[in-house]
Amino acid sequence: MLTKSIFDRNLEHAQVDIPIGRDEVRGDLILPADARGIVVFAHGSGSSRKSPRNRYVAKVLRNAGFGTLLMDLLTDVEEAYDARTAELRFDIPLLAQRLVAATDWVMHNPETELLSLGYFGASTGAAAAIEAAVQRPRFVQAIVSRGGRPDLATLAAQRLQASVLLIVGSRDTRVLDLNRDVLQHIPTPKQLTIVSGASHLFEEPGALERVAELAREWFLQHLAVRTPARELAQAA
């Protein structure tokens, strides 16, 4: 738990180290003034906190009043190993564990503990978000998935308490079928939105802008009310 503010009075941005056992992963935390909530990003296969697509969505969310935490899910050593083997990017329990660690860090950070919390997951990061949300149901209120693989966390999806928005491109047919299959197992408020003409990476003109718009509206609907973490814990 931090004992003092990590922010300079004139800055909203902080590079943070999130403990994961004996090691740590890096994150970029940005809080607008009077943030209405915070969204933790879980990147997709082979990506990192520097993902330009996630950074764009994060900027749109901050303009709507949300804090954002873009984090690496792997350590430097693990990233080097994964670059050679492509193994860890599909280790959903490991990725979810890292997201849980970030959630606990956020909920015990004086700068963020009073904010309602959501996840934005891309590709395999969406599966990690589902797994982590099941492990921290008191805190995680909403999930948005971009081109996600929720099928890698189907069992966890059946135990979700957070609302879920699945966003898939119409040209990403295989992933679209997988999302449709998982959607029926989610017991909470849910929605599948198909972005017409978009492929898996939403590289087409206007596609990523549409993703950001959809995510913003979902979080405005489901995270707009501040709920102190301690109150959530006491009510559970």
C-alpha cells in the first residue's frame, strides 16, 4: 500500500511498478481530475502496455473522465521468453494472476481506491480479464472486450458478476463465432456489438474510433458511480 501520493501536483501521469510476488510488472497510470472510475487494460497476444490501439482507447476514456492503467502482463524476462516461444501469451491463468495483482494494487492505492473499476481486454487479454473479474467480483464492475478470446475462459464466464461488452469486427469471422458461443453463457448484463467491415485488429478507417466510442458508452453506463472499495468489501 502506498503511503503518499505518487503524483506530482502538476502531473496526472505516473509510471508505476506493480508487485507480482518477488517480481514486478510496469504500468502507466493516468488520472484525470475528479476521475469517475478507472479502467485497467489487459493487452493481447504478443503486445504490451505500449499498444497504440489500447493507448488510443485509453485516451478516449480519459476524455470521458476515466482514469486508465495500461500495464505489461509479463516481466522483461518473460517477454523475452514469450518472444521466442509464443507460449506465455496463451497462459490465461498467469495473465489473469497479473491482472488480479494490478486490481489489488489499484484498490489499495490511496489515489485510486475510491474509484469504481473496469477492465478493457484485447485478444487473450479479454480471457484474462474474465478470469480476474471472477477472482475479484467485489471490485470489477464492467468488462469491455476488443476482438477478444472469451472462449479461453468459458467456465469463468459462467460465474461472472461484472457486465460484459464484446466488440468484434464483422470480418473477424472465427473470433465472432467464438464470441457468439460464449455470450450465451454469461449470466450478467451483456452485449455483443459487431463493427461492420472491421477485421481482427480494427485497422480499417473509423473502426478503432467506433471501438473507443462503444467502450466509453459502456463504462459510462456501468462505472459512472463512484463506489469506495471498502464499502464494496463490507457489503459482500
